[in-house]
Amino acid sequence: MTNPARQPAPNHPPGSFVEVYRIGRGTEKTLLARCVLQQDGTARCVGDANFIRELTTGITLAYPTPRSFLPADGLAFLQALQSAYQSAYINATDIQPPSAGEQAASTGTVSSNR
């Protein structure tokens, strides 16, 4: 596992996003969260209320030095999502480029589906 804080940050404009899926049987996938890079450099996540609550407490990566990443860390948080959620059960996408709609929506706030 790599520490995203130690990697060079590629240029990801506001609206870039990572989606986290729960993997079920066969090809079944359930979207747990979508985290979007905002204009102010933070990340905002929407999705499953319980999963979003977990994300707001931070993602801790142990390598090379333990560090926690919060949505306030923006791009580093999106990169940490990629590293933290790569398993047979939960999987995060690579950072995706924004579409025109996502760039416009990148001024939203943290919310959750109930």
C-alpha cells in the first residue's frame, strides 16, 4: 500500500471524484459513497449514511508512517480512499475527471442518503 501524501499529486481539477462500491455476488455492486473534490480544495462525500459517518472520522494509512486523512485534506483524501478500499468486498475507483455537471456540483456540502 502506498501513502498518497508521498506521491506527486497529478493535476485533478475541482469536480474530480472517487466512488466507493460494496462488491456483492457475481457482478453486483452497490455504490456506498461518491467523494468529489471541491473548489476550496476539500472533498465532499454523499452516499450511505453509515459509511459517510465512517469517512468523516478519517482514513488511516499505515505506510510508511501512520497518518489519517480527512475530507478537509481534499486530493490527499481522495488518494487515500483509493489505497484504503481495495479489497474483494469494498473497492474505490481511481480518481475520475469531472464532467460539466460534476464541476458545477463541486460546491455542494457533505450529505447522506437515508
